[in-house]
Amino acid sequence: MSILYQLWLRQLKRYVRSRARIIGSLGQPILFLVALGFGFGPVFQKAGGGDYLSFLAPGVIGMAILFSAVFSGIEIIWDRQFGFLKEMLVAPVSRIQIMFGRTLGGATVATIQGLIVFGLTFLFGFHVISFAFLPLAILFMFLIALLFTALGTAIASMLDDMQGFQLIINFLVMPLFFLSGALFPLQGLPAVINDIATIDPLSYGIDGVRGALTGAFHFGLGTDVGVLLVVTAVFIGIGSYLFSKVQI
Amino acid sequence: MNSIDVRHLTKTFGSFSAVKDLSFLVPQGEIFAFLGPNGAGKSTTIKILTTLLSPTSGEVFIEGKSSVTQQNEVRKSFGIVFQDPSLDDELTAYENMELHGVLYRVPPVIRMGRIEEMLRFVELWDRRDELVKHFSGGMKRRLEIARGLLHHPKILFLDEPTLGLDPQTRSHMWQYIVALNKQEGMTIFFTTHYMEEASKIAHTIAIVDHGTIIAQGSAHDLQVKTGTASLEEAFLALTGDAIRDEDATSTDQMRMNMRIRGRK
């Protein structure tokens, strides 16, 4: 238990100490809120969609968590390149413990990042229906974080260096985000886009956050929780397996 | 009893054999130098001895425990200083030590005292709260030695521990290590490219090439055997003059990139 705690704490310390990274990672969400939120707001309103910023805000929160989480997982490559992974792998600790400690730490960091963006969305005029469901929204944020940290860990376990990083961002993380219903409602979409959004786990996470904060679920609360739990469990399983095979 | 007992160890990567039918014994309390040109199989052997890699065939016993079936016991029994730094740069010296203590399950009551003792031993106690990224290469090495010793290992593995250190730091480091060997009877297994270090410090020297031991004995034995006047000459007589090339790993390339970027 204290091993999990220390590995979790390590991730948090690293996060708190890298102020440049914290501030840097807020740039993209702010840009999305300004450019899309204000840019598409009037069109969205005219089309009868209501307040676009309040629709968009949960999507941007989800985006911040997605990027932070995948990055936390990928950081294993960093640990490998700079040697700290060796220190962990020769210690009398099981790989599963290392993977869990790291993943929980990374997920906590990503959730905090999501909460910071959540705070920022109010500056742009995000209207929350009721704060009664805030704990539910945070639960969804944490599930998104856990799911994608595990995915990042799984990917990092298969890569030797950061060369493939750009590939993952452009061909996995970006599509996961843009096709998730973070930016547009999932009603009345062309069949292809609808199918992709339905298999994109981030769709359920963002739907959950959006539902908890604005009251409008697309898939429904039960479906969101269920899908996220199952996919998270699967990714943690795959991540643990791949991490257990890592050789230095 | 033997600290390290390697029997017919072989490790192949695809069609390449990094280690071929390697056997040797290191008795408890011995300082054992493992020398060889680049690519001779030294690092692969250390990785197998320290459970980071599994052997293709053959057996390894560390303090009588199998490196394959009793990994946890083996891991508890040794400390290691790797060839490349393996500290967390974003943590302080103390935090690096503490994390290590937790990973090795050193009880909290003992842990704090032991961390202080070890950090004083390598003269880093005054700088315990500084982030490791601000440390020089020599300080990092000392911290790694302190960390490797924190859990009272019976064996200390050192993979080119003095690479890139100035003569003062090197001399200091070997003083610590020899003292540990004398006081606690700790077995020391090290690799180095500095022949005079091995000649001065090691009780037994094994020279490896192409994945197998080609000569073993004290520095004096090896010199007598080859009819040479120094270990360096003996080493060259045994392994030849040809320069060995190692493929650059992606880590080397990345380090190089970082250096280039850092200069801009």
C-alpha cells in the first residue's frame, strides 16, 4: 500500500514542480473555448442548439484530461530513457504495483488538470445547472483520466523512444478527441461519424461530464458509467500485460 | 558460500549470442572486476544477474537464490549503480532515497536514520533537499551509491561507475567502496574501462570477449600469463587491438539530440 502511495506521490510531486507544463497545457483548452466557443456560438444558437459554450465546456474539460492522461502514460518512455524505470524494475516490487501506482498518479494529475480547466470555463460564461452533481462530474473526469492513462501506459510499453509520439498524438489522440462529441452534438450525424463516436470511449466520458453538469445526457448515465468502467478495466489489463513484458 | 554463481549462461537476441556458455563464481566478500571491450556482453550479463533480463539458457544464483524463480529474494539482496544515471531528476536527493527505501520495504523507523547515515557517508546530507537535476555528474553518482546501499545489500553491482568522473571523485568513490567491502564484507561486482582501477582494487579479474570469459585471475596472474607489465597490456594482448563498435541505441541518439537542443 505504501508503495502505491509513494509512486502516486511521485507523479504528483513531478506535476506540481513543473509549472511551465501546467500553464502550457492550459493554452490549448483556452484557445478552443475562445475560438470555437465564441466563434461558433452565434451559429449554434441560430440553429436552435442553445448556449454553445455550455455545450462545449465539458468537451474542453475532457480534452484537457485526455491529453494530460495520455501524456502521463507515455512518460514511461521518459523514465526508460532517463533510467529511472530501471531503478523501479530491479526493486523487489511487482510490475503490477508499479503500473498501478503510476497509473493512479497520472490519473490524479489529469483529473486536477481537468478541474483547473473546469474553473477556467466559468470565465468564459459556462452555466452549470446545479452543483449537486459535481461529485458525479468529478467521478467521470477521473474515469476518463484513468482510462487514458492506462492506454498511454500500454502504448508506451510498446515503444522504445519518443519518435512515435507525434504519430500517437496525430493518429490516435486527436481523432479520439475530435470524433467524440466534445465539439458537436451526437444527434443527427452521418452514419459513419455516428458509428465512430459510438466506439470512441471518450464520447461516454464527455457525455457523463456534460450530463452531470448541464443535465443533458446523450447515452444515459448508466451507459456512460458502464462503458467507461469496462473499457478502463480492459485498458488496465492490456497495459499491465504489456508493461510486464517491458525489457530494458 | 558464493555470492554469485553463474552456470552455463547463454543469452541470444535473434541470431546474435550476446553471452555464450558463461560460467563463473564470485565468493562472498570478494571484489570482482568484469572487464571486456565494448559489445563483449558485460551489460547483458549484469542485466541478467540483476533480473532485468531472463537467460535464454543456463542458471544464475545470487546469494543462493535463482534469478528466475526467486526474483524477489534476489532483488532484495543486491544494490546496483547503473551505467547511466537512474535517479528521478525532478525529486530531491532525500526523496529519491525515500522512494528507494519504500520500494525495498525498509521499515519507516529505520529508514530515516539509514537515509541520513548513507547521505552523510557520500557527503550529500547538506544538499538533501535540492532537486537532483541541479546536481553535477559526480554528485549524482555518489547519490546513486548511497541509494544502492540503503537497504543493506549483500552484493553491490557497479556498471562503469566512474565513467565521466574526474580523478578526485573517482578516487573518493573507490575509497568508499573498498571501505564497505572491508567493514561489511560486501561483495562488489564491477565493470570499468579504466584498467588501473581494476588492477588496484579487484581481487579477481575476469576478462570477457564475444560473450565468454577468456581469462580470469588476479591482475598479477593475468600479467604473468600474457608476459606483460600491466593489466592494460595484458587486456590488449588477450582481446586484440581492433576497435569495437557498438550500435548507438535510441537512448544515445536522444541524449545527443537533447545536447544539441540544449546548446541553441
